[in-house]
Amino acid sequence: MIALSRRDRALAVALSLLAGFVDAIGFVLTGGFFVSFMSGNSTRLGAALAAGERAALLAGLLIAMFVAGVVLGALVGRWAGAGKRRAILALTGALLALAALLGDLGAPDVAVALVALAMGAENIFFEEAGEVRLGLTYMTGRLVKIGQAIAAALTGGARWGWVPHLLLWLGLLGGATLGTLAHHWLGSDALWLAALWTLALLVIKLVLPNAEA
């Protein structure tokens, strides 16, 4: 996170906010499952398997869709070449818009699966040379980074090195808060706001100079 440019840091926080936003909506719609946080779904899957509960099917489906989204995002990114980041934003926005539409048409389960697909694709945004530099939908590692950076600051290292990591975590937290409120007001239509947010980020990438920097 610290090695990223200031613009990329801002984009990372914006995309983390998006992940938290849709994760909260998915959590409410599914009664306690996640569309971007697959560690939580993996725990739910294991617990449901041990108890012989049908909830294992939903947890497994969401994990599979997330992984499929990563595969799809990686393929689209390779096809797009230098325009990979714009292509990933376009793909993510299109999947979220389709999910919102399906929610309006009375298919919330399919909508949630598509959101998981979108979140998998989003994680390819910061891929370089086949490696993802920064995960956007999971924060356990980021909290570890915060702790490490605070320890470094206390022993003579960079005083504020923990702040970029904290901002990324706060992006997810703020997005989850806003997503919960949006679902309370709008129901599954809140997914349209997620699609519009992604579109706004795409427009920014299109109009700003050096957009791929």
C-alpha cells in the first residue's frame, strides 16, 4: 500500500469501500453470508458441513463464484493489455448492474452470486506480472500490516507508515456501514448505487491523464 502512488491509494480505498458496501448488502440478503469476504464463507462452509446443513450449498456457491470472478477478471485483464484497469472496472460495473437488475426482477439469489463474481474480478485491479499487489475485499492481512507499521513507528521507523493501511481498512468499514444503511432504505436496489460508484471510478480513469499510472 505504501509503495503505491497517491492516486492508486485513493483508488484502492474507493474500491475497498465498494467491497464493503456490497458485502453488507449481500450479508443482509443472504442472512449472514458474504459476497467479498471468502474467509468468512469458508468458516460458514466448514461449520455447515460439520452440522449437515444446507447452508453449505450457499457458502460453497459464493466461494466458487468469487474464484470464477478472479479467473474472469484475469482473462479480461490479459485481453485488455494496457487498458486492464479500465476493463476490470467496466466488467465489475456491468456485473453489479446486472445483479441489481436481477434483484429488481425477483431473483435475489442469482443477484448475490453475480455480486460475488464481480468482487472476485475486482481483486485483479492491482495485478502486476501475474501477482495481485493489493487485495481489496479482505482485510485480515491489512490489519497485520497496521500492527507491524505501528511497531516499526514505535522503534524508530516511519512515524505514519500505518496510516495508508488504516485508510484501506476504514474504506471497507465505511462501505459496510453505508451498504447497510442503503439496503435499509432501498433494499436490493442499493446495488444500483454500487454499479454507479464503479461507473464513476471508470469515468475518472478515462478522463484523467496518465490513468494507468
